[in-house]
Amino acid sequence: MRVAVIGMGSNSLRMLISDVFPTEHRLEQVLRARDALRVFASLSANNGGVVARDMIEHAASAIQNMKRIAQEMDAEKIYVFATSATRDCENKEEFIGYIESATKLSIDILSGNDEAKLSFLGATFGNTGGVIDIGGGSTEIAVGSRENLSISYSMQMGAVRLYRMSPIHTSKDIQSTVTLAKNIIKPHVDITKEQLEAYGIKQIFGVGGTFTSLSALVQNIPWNQYQSIHDYVLTKEKVWQKMLELADVSMQDRSKLASMQPSRADIIVNGIAILYACMDSFDIDSVRVSTKGNLEGYLIQKYL
């Protein structure tokens, strides 16, 4: 059967249309689509943590457009879930109520733990491994296997949120921002390192726009060349070097880079700072980039 899942993240709206084969235990991608929605940026611009009305209407319109595409491609079911920015905003009921009324679709608001589990399923397909998922509003960590996901947690630190807390304008701002990120990670360090060691995991999967963008930037390829982006291995040294390099490039010049997703130019260095802080804190030397994540995980959980 053909199904679609739409994920309303803190920084983007994404859709996966996939053919599902439960008896063969596999998904076959039909279409992937994206809209730079930036819900968290709208949320952060308001002192009370309220999603602005124009963003509510824009989100409803963008989801309705993706619903139309899914229907035109004969999707039998369409699922929608929302993550950090939606679960954190003060007018969540108004936000979700408006979208559900306008699109006639139900929205599943994921907990941070749910996010971690779904990203793990999508990136590892349930095999033994570890996952870091850096979003706009939060970062999720998961380690284990399909039978025993030993740890899965969410931290209130995403690329947009950290940018609001400690923006990196030049390379001089990097150390203080990385230190802030490491302080947020600190309560989770011992258990995470313990479980990585217990499972013998030396390399983990990286999920989210920070990873896919960084893969393109390091390889100097277009940001949407996903076949080359997927499975690329980022070493800790490459992560640090690219963070230093990008920090001293103006926002305007960053957005002109062929490898840079334009809507991510302002927050990319802060996202990389989170990645570096995670790698340094957990003693991880390299990360394998995955273009698969919670969208695939949602369908795996539903059908496989």
C-alpha cells in the first residue's frame, strides 16, 4: 500500500510518500518533499512563546499542499506528526486546532522520547546502533537495538534554539557556544558512553538537516545531492574544521554557497557546534550521515 507521512519539525516541514510492504519488511520511497517552515523561529520571536497567526496559517497551507500532492500520487493514508516547537509553544491547542480544521488531518504531537525512538528506527532500520538527531528545537539521542532500545532521550537544544541562546557570528564565538552545549549534554554523558561501550558502537548515525548540510559542505557538492550525502562519514576533525571555516563567512556569503541550503545559512554553525559537543562529550570519532530518520521511523513503527 502507498502511504504518506508529514513531519512538522521546528525548522522544516517534510513529507515522505512510500510504498509499504509489511510481509517483506521494507519501505520503498516514492517521493520526498520539503518546505522551510521555521516554526521555532516564529515562536522565538514572540516573548511569550506563542506561534504567530501568520505562521499558523502558513503551516496549514503548506500541510494542505503536501496533502494534495500525496492524494494526487494515490496515497491511501496520510499521517502528520509534530515535534519540539509544537509541543513547547504556549498556544499549542490553537495552533493544532487550526491546522486540523483546515486540512482535515489529525496531528500526532511526539514527545522527545518518541522522536528519539523514531529517528533510531528510521536510521538503523531497527538494527543495533546509536543515533544523534539534531533538529531546530531539540536534539535526540538513542542507543540500542530493535529488541532493546536501552536509552532514548531529548535535550532542549536544537540548531535554532542554540542560535537564540548563543549565536555564533565569528569563530571567536565558537568555544563559548560549544561549552554551553556540552553543559546541556553533561547530565547524559555517563549513561550514553556506558551504553555505546556496552554495544560496542564506535560510529553512530547522524540524522537531520545539520548532518545532511554538513555532508554536502564538506564534500563541496549541491545540498540536494542526497545520494552522495547519505552514508558519508564525518570525522570529528572535519566537523571542527568546517565549523571554524563557516563561522567567519558572512550570512550573505554562506547562503550563496552551492552546498548550503539557503534557509539554514544562519543556524548551520550552531547546529555543527551541537554535533561537535556531542562527539567530544561521548568520545565519538566519526558519524555516518543518514538521510533517513523519523519519517521512515514513523512508518516502520506503524507497519513493520
